[in-house]
Amino acid sequence: MRNISADLTHRLSIEYPVIQAPMFGVSTPEMTATASNTGALGSLALADLTYNQCAELIRKTRQLTSRPFAANIFLHTLPAITAELKDRYQRTKAFLEQLAKENGINVSLPEFDTIQLTDYKDQLDAIVEYGVKILSFTFGNLDPESIRFLKSKQVVLIGTCTSVTEALQLEASGIDIICVQGIEAGGHRGSFTERNIPEIGGLSLLATVRDAVKTPLIYAGGLYNGATMHAAKALGAAGFQLGSIFLCAQESALEEFEKQRLLKATENEIMLISSYTGRYARGIANHYVQLAENSGMTLPYPYQNKLTRALRDVAKQQKNAEFINLWAGQSLHTYSRDSTASIIGSLISQLPH
């Protein structure tokens, strides 16, 4: 019987079919490199950073490991700049500034014309120039020209799906590996759309995607130990992507007060939230979410994300967990405070055979 995990590890030039999920704001070059140095696949979260920012993070990671790691980027469609969008921006800005003032947060939010947006093709240039050979992406699919360009540079492409329809689109365009993201997963939904996102449980999704495509599959969503990885393998996963398990790791970028809040989280607090970034992401509900989530004051991504960034930054400086985003998946457990290497070592010892 063919070993699908061995096929995947060979394709990615790694030893074990464990992938440290890209978590922008949490994962660091140190976490990425440490994951790769264990023989797993580290992922460097680049989100929608500029070319120079991407290059700097790739260089830092390269200094810490000679092994393969994946770069991860967001493929969002920029909304058309219209008078209506600008008006919505001003109203949302005023709403958030008043909300901040009422809650003791002194912040100046950016004006519309100062917002700087990144074209993901600039990120691709940095990824290729600095020799990254694995690219994962979310929020959609690469354009055909970019796929041809990356394949000509021998870059392995990992797309993210949250439905069978999205998986079929990725396979039809020649994407090498598909990451199936269940609704349980922490952080941003990888859906191709911002609104009316697929809300499909991970195991149901994995089984139906496996029946629909021939492309190798990585599964993400709710994994945190050997039993959950065994379940994913039984339904066709060749690799296992875990994120929340690393939130409190030594290499995590989260501060101590954020880790303490995660350790106290309960299952009824974990929900899908769009009011921080304009796209749905799973995390911990707090006072900000109670005030903003159903206010009607949520702009399209990335404008909502850019607008709330300053508010979140000031709240973080104040160690105010009620106004920062803390992403986490549905599988709550005792988050390890150990190193990324120790956490992955434990996962490797529990891998299904």
C-alpha cells in the first residue's frame, strides 16, 4: 500500500509530515527555523507585508536554518476605491475612535489616503529572489501567470481550501498540494470569499475533498495530538498542519499577558470574528468583539485590518486583552510553554504509521 505521507515528505524534502502553521503575529523566524530543524516543515507568515519586510524575515529565517521552510502569503482581492468605500471608512474610523475613547484607549487611527496596500506579486519576487522553495497561500488562488512563474523556479505550491469547490479550483490550476482547513481551525478562514464563507466541519470536509481530488492533502483544524492526527490520516490526509498548539511556545511572539489569557479561555469564548480584519477568523471573544462584531461597522479586508491595527497596538502596549485579537482553534487544551522543538518532538512520537 502506497505511503501517502512518505510521498508528501519527499516532495517537501522534510523528514516528518508535520507542518507548523503560519500564524501572523504569533509565529516568528525562530519558530519557523526551529520547526524545520526538527525535520518538520516550518512556515513563515508573511501575510500582506511589503517586499522589503518579506525579504528581511526570510533572511532572518535563513540565518537560523539550512532546511526547507514555507513562506505563506495572503491572496486577497483589493476592493475598488469608490466614494462609498471612503465614506464607510470615515464612519467606521469615527466609530472605532469613539469606542476607544470610551474605553480609555487614546489612539489616532489612519486616514484613508495614508493606507498602503501590498500587491502579492511583489511578495513573490522576494520569495523567489531569496530562494524559498515552498509557498503556501490563503484567501484564494494564484493567477495563472504567477503559477507558471513559480513553477519555472521549482517552487512547490500549497493552496488552502475550505470547500470541495475551492479544492477543485486549486487542483485544476495545477497547485501541487492542498491544505484542507476545517471550520475548527484557529485564525483566518482560508476561504476564497470574505462573506458567506463555507462553514464545514473539518472531518466531513477532508473526507469529501479526498473523494473529489487526486492532489496530496494536508489537513488543518483541531489537531493537537496523536489521536487527532490518526483521525485525519484515516480520512486521507498525508500531512498534518498544527497552529494553536504553538501559541504559548517559547518562540511565540505573544506576550505573557496574552498567553495567560489563552490559558484561561473556555470553549464558549471561541468564535468566528470579522470585526478585527474584515475577514472571518477564529479566536477569543472579548469586549471589543461584543461592541464591534454586530455594529455594521466592518470594512472589507484589508481596510478593516489596517484601520484597527493602531487600536490593537495601543491595547497591546497597555496589556489590555479586551481590545486585542487572540486567534485560537476550537480544540482547547493545556497550551505547552515548551520550545517548538519539544512540542514537535512530542507530535512526531505520536505520528500515525
